[in-house]
Amino acid sequence: MRRKLDYRFTFFAALEALFWAMVCPGGFVTVFMQDQGFTNAQMGIGLAMINVASLIFLPIWGMIADKLGSKRKTLIILYFGVGISAIFTAIFTGNPWLSIFLMFTVIIFRGSVASLTDSWVITEVNTPDLMGNRINYGPIRASGSIGYAIAGFIYYYMFTGLGIDTRWQWLCSTFFAIPCILLASGYKEQAIMPGAASRRVKSLSMKELKPGRLLKNYYFITFFVIYMLFNIPGYLGLSYISQLLRDLGEQPVFVGVLGSIRALCEVPLLFFSQKIIKKLGYKKTLFIIGSALCIEQVSYVVCNAMWQVIAFQILHGAVNGLLVGSAVGYIFSLVPPELSATAQTFCGASCSALTIIGNLLSGWIIDTWGVRAIFVITTVSMLLAIVLFAITLLIGKIKKIQYYDAKTDPVSQSILQKLYSAE
């Protein structure tokens, strides 16, 4: 029986909303550590270990997904891992070092779900249905931002209005992991063309996939570094917004509301990101994003009022809505389709790599120069990202380096024939 286009839209919109509600408690992690009596140095170590977990396990889960030939099956494992590990993190608190170990365990699973979920959803919505229709990813991803925003407001009310301890934020991840598992388990993948059977995904070995091809891809490798710098404001800077609020005399737990505001502001540009990218192209769009993020980070260095923080959090949300659509799509366009999960997760891991050092040093930096010094670092990272992006594109143009084309890659063509087969 033919399935209509709205099946996939409804399915993935629901999955994105529930998935982002599941990861939303991560926005309260610094508040959780403060409530548990962490020092600035211990908080820095805790955040660094979170990044270490992402750095190590993001590429591992990506390679597992490509080896299994199924992002969906890998995601079911990850959602289940989040649900179980979050329970232990909520229960066994009190000792900072035990809490750091348990948070590390949660991120082994949760740190990889964003990249893999995005990669899976993009793959599925770009696969024509039986009527030849594709779906715009932006509105689907927008439902995730709405889910995150609603969850953030609920958690803020729980911690302030109801007085619930922030340690129980971890159980919220477990609560939302359950429907994510059920949805992913029940999904039926699209057939590639009219009259074809549903896809039966074959497992491939790393030898067959040849992931080393990514290392020979000039535009992917250079953007790999630039993508890392682009995300430092999100991975490093946003982690210390709660301490900036304290510096301004505000409640640190209000960081959850700021997270919800950011998420809501992502929605408009997620809806229109495809049109913007189509008009400007990936590269011009990324330059605009980099410039806006640079302005945002500078603002945190000089701001002295709450309204200023809110204003630039709104800017961050709007820009991030465009970054999600452009960066993920750009990476997707640069690499072999059968290595998309590996590429996306390696890029996700790169975001954690540089921030590990920053988080390890953050306690000393904050104690010595104050929290605003963190935002000086994030500003420099954005300036460097913009300059390097321009230089690498210029070199590619001068040397006439061609972009990857799967149609001219015999390895990719051979793998795609093996990867999908009729029942």
C-alpha cells in the first residue's frame, strides 16, 4: 500500500519534538553542578568530560551506523542508553566525581543522538516516496525547536515554581526517551522508486565502506576544522551563560528559559532556511552566520543588563536555525552518501575536541579574569572560522579542486548497489 507524503512529515516532526525534549535537560547541566556544590574547577572538568565522551563516541557510533547500514537501529540503541544511564545519574548524586562519571556515561549515548538523528532524518526526507515526493527538512527540524522550547519552560517551572531539585532533570530524559524508542522501532523505510520493495539494508564492513575516502576530500577535511570553530560559541560559550547571569545578579536557573527562547527563535529560519540557502548558496549563508555569531559573542563581553543577554540569545537562536540547515546540508553535499553518518558524527566530535581544553581551563580562567573571558575566546574562534573558511575556498578555487560527485565515484556506486536490495 502506498504511503502518503504526510506520513513521513508527521512521523519525523513528532520524533524531532520528542527527541529535543529528551536532550533539553542538558541546558540545565551547569545549574545542576552548581546545586551539587561543584567548584568552578570541578564544573570545568565536568564539562570537559562531557566533551571527551562526545569526541570519543560520536565517530564510533557513526561508524557503527554505517557498518550496520542503519541509522535507525543505531538510534534505538542510543535512545535506550540515554534512558537507562539518566536514571542512575538522577539517583546517585552527592559526590562531584561520581556525578562527573555518571554524566560522562549519559553523554556516551546522548552526545551522539543529535548528529545521527539529523543525518537519518535528512536521508529519509530526501528519499523520494512512491509518488516521487521529497520533504523540506526545515519545518521538520522546527518541530524539534518547539519541543525543546516547551520542555525548557516546563523544566524551569518544575525547578522554580514547584521547587523540584535539578537532579531530577535526568529522569526527564528517560521519560522522553521511551516514545523515541517506540517511534523509531515502528518506522517503515521508504522504497526508492515506484513498484520497488521497501529497502532492506545490508551490513557493510569498514573495508567495503572505505572511510579513508573522507581524508582525501579537500572540502570536507577543511570544513571539518571550520565546523569545529563555528560551534565553539554553542559548545563552550552557552555552557557559561548561567554564570554570566549570576555575574549580572540574576538567577542562574533562568538559563533554561533562555534556552527555550533560543529554540523558539530557531523556528522561522528553519522554515525558510531552504529558500535562503537556495538563493545565497551554502557558502554565503555560512559567512553570514559566522558574522552574526561573532557579534553575539562580543556582546556578552560588554553587556551589563539582562535585556541585552536576552536580545543576543534571540539572535543566537535565529542564526542557529539557519546554521542547522546549512551546515548539516553542506556536509551532506560534500561526502559519499553511504558515509554520511560517519561524516556527520566526526564533525560533531570535532565540536567537542577543542572545547575540552577550554573547559579544563575554564575554572582557572573564570577565577582569574571572570566569566566574560570565556566569551573573548569564543569571539576569537568565530573570527578565525570566518578567515579560514575564506582562505580554504580561495585555495580550492585557485587550484581548481573539484567537489565530490558520487556519480563519478566507482566505489560509491558499487556500495550503493550492495547497500539496498529488493526483498
